Amino acid sequence: MDSNTAIAALAALAQSTRLETFRLLVRHEPDGIPAGELARLLDVPQNTMSAHLATLSRAGLVSSDRQSRSIIYRADLQGLRNLTLFLLKDCCGGSAELCAPLIAELTPCCAPEVKLS
């Protein structure tokens, strides 16, 4: 990821409705949420939500898929990964022990579930 792409992603998230939309989509991965349902859940007019989703999409943070008459939106986890890696690249000047607490804090939320046999 280059600086301009990172700036576009951060700018897209620097607005409260878009940030809440993105966080809601992340919580609903991998199923996604229809655009109308997003507008209803966040109490935002549908045309306003469409504009917010377009901004997030251009920033590489959401993707959409038409299913019949609905458009299902999903968080683009690869875009989030790229942004996170861009922000953390060269973390702490190469001193891995300084980044360890950050990595440890991120790991529990993303760890795969272990199924007991």
C-alpha cells in the first residue's frame, strides 16, 4: 500500500457514520449486510448511506455483491489488513519486543475457534 491509498482509507474512516458502518460490517463478516439494513441499523437515510458506502468502497475498505434486488456489503478484510500493515510497517524501528504488546492485543480478537472433538 502506498501513502496516497492509506490516506484515502484513513480519510474515509475519519467520519463517524462511515467508521460505525465499517465496524458494523466487520462484526458481520463473512455474511455482510444489505445496504438498506445498514441504513436502518445506523438510522441514516438510504441515499446518505449509499454515499458513505461509495466512499468506503473507493477507499478499498468495503466490497459489494448484488444478490437479487439487494446489494450486500462486506468489510474488505484484505483492505483492512493492508492498511494495518502499512501503519505497522517498520514497527518500533525493528524492535519486535516493543510491538509485542500490540500484536498480543490484536491476536485474541482474530484467533480461529478451536473445535473440540
